Amino acid sequence: MENIYLDRNENNYGPAPACIEIARNASADLFYQYSTDYKKGIKSILSGRLSNEFNVPEKRVLLGYGAEDLLKQVVQCHLHNNKKLMIPSHSWWYYKEIANEVSGINIEYPLIEGDDSYYYDIEKLLEIYDRENPDIVFVSSPNNPTGNSISSNDLVKVLDKLKNSVVVLDEAYWLSNNNEQAANLVSTYPNLIIIRTFSKLYALAGIRIGYALVGENLSLLAKISNRYLGYNRISQKIAIAALDSPEYYVDIAYKMKSDRELYFNELNRLPGFKVYKSDANFVLVKVPKEIMPPMNNFLKEMGVIIKFMNEKLLNSHIRISLGTQEQNKKAIELIKKFVEQNNN
Ligand SMILES: Cc1ncc(COP(=O)(O)O)c(C=O)c1O
């Protein structure tokens, strides 16, 4: 029996068929020749394509080896010894790691637990910002692992005030088609960087491509980020095939919405469980702490791998990445079965 992995926030629906076709039909030149896209006055065919999609100048579209790489590029460019990075209290562990790598200081601003979701406390964020005067602020929307987003109004309120810092909006988990909003934001706010990836919605984590749209003050970052010999040619073609398959991904985003609802409705009924509303391809669930080790063993034995959280603020929680509809049903059935057996 093969394990079902629901612990890595991948997209088990898989990429659009057109992406696989590119890989199948790839010609040898894609492998042995460098790209010469610079002759067309662009970094790469993908940055050119994204520039058209978003209507943002190509020099302000950066590419990276996943969003991970772009986050690191920003931090390496703008955070040095003892400079401050402000991040959400509940966030991807990697944010702290990349600040530590350059001896930066991590400052946290709180995410608040509401009745059925986490939310950004804007007043608190701004208060801490004024006090700490950080060099970079990360906002993650939807946020990993809580799944909540920042509303457009709140985001604008924050961006209007955070004039002295570089602000990174990590949208790795965005699932909707809000390209126009992203383009408007980077044209309005010169210190803003919006980061996205092909890993999540597009189900292309293995090709390692992320991109950033950057405001006009970020020319040093844009310069340093540039790769003289170009970018991975086959990965770019696959990414473009994904951009050319909007219907496929609208359908996936739609399926994910009902997948989330299924988890929300089914697991919320279990004693001591609280499922948080999520806008991402995963759900965070609070569970009775004492059932975590036996539940972990049970699910592992059954071949379903989910994430058992073990962080300072989230240690009575599981995070389940959405699988295919069939995988989700199986995960839910097994969790219910475990709870039933455990209660008898
Ligand atoms: C919040 C967040 N941002 C960015 C990433 C990086 O994704 P990738 O490097 O695959 O593009 C992840 C990966 O899990 C993530 O959780």
C-alpha cells in the first residue's frame, strides 16, 4: 500500500495535462543550450509572459527557485547584522531560519485566534511596527499554517503605513485569479514585493519556480536576482503550459473549496476538534493534545501521513494538506474511526 502524503502542502490533483505533454515532447536543445532570451531584451520567456499577464514591467518580475528562493533573496539583499524582520506569530518556520542565516533579528506580531479562523490584528501590527522600526515586514496570505488571509482593506491600511520598510506579501497559497489587484498594489507601493509560486495551485512543486512582482524602489534586488545565463528552460515551458490551462486550475480551486468545506463540516463534529476556516490548500485543526501520539501512529499504520504540529503556539494541532477528493474522504473516515475507537 502506498502512503498518501497530506503533510507537505503539495497539490495531489497534479498539474494540467499540457504540462506533462511539454515534458514528454521536450527537444534536446532545451537541455543542452542556454536560453538566449536576453537577446529579446527580457530575462526569460516566463518573466516576459508574467509581465504581460500582470501588466508589470518585465524588469520588475523576478524569478526564483521556488518562492523559497525569492524569500531568501529578499532577506539576503535587505537584512544584515541585527536588522529586523517582522513576521506573523504563527507562520512558516522558514521565515525565522532565513533571518537567522544573515544574523537578522526576528520580531513577531500576533495573529489572533477567532471563533472559526485566525485573523490579522492590524492595530497591533502597526503598533509593533512603530515601536520596532523593522527593515522588512512579511505578511503571508493565505498564511501557513493557519490558512487565513488578510482582507484587501486591511492590506491597504497596512501598506499605507509601512512606508519605511520593504514589505513582502507571500502569496504562495493564493488560489484565486486576482492578478489585477496584485499588479495595482505593486504599482502603488514602491517598497512592496508580492511572491507567488507554481508549487501549490499549479501542482508543480517539483519544477521549482516562483516569481515576484516588485515595486519600483526594489531595483537593487532586481539586479542581484538576475541570472546572466538564464533560467531552467524546461521548467519555464512547463510553467507557461500551466498558465495556458486556466480552466483546469479554476476547476482545481473549486474542488479545493469543497474539500475544505468537507473537512470543516466533518471534523468539527468530533469531540474537542476545532477546524479553522482556510483559504489555502490545507486546513489547520485543533485536537485534544493527548490523542495526538496515538492518532499519529494509527494514521501512519493506515498509510495516511498528516502533519502533527509541534511548535510553541501550535502544539495541539494537526495540519492536513488537501489531497484528491478520494484521499480526503479516506483521511476523514480514518480520523473519525480513530476517534470512535479511542472514545470506547
Ligand atoms: C508560506 C510559504 N511560502 C512559500 C513557500 C515556498 O514554496 P516553493 O519554494 O515551493 O515555491 C512555502 C512552502 O511550503 C510556504 O509554506
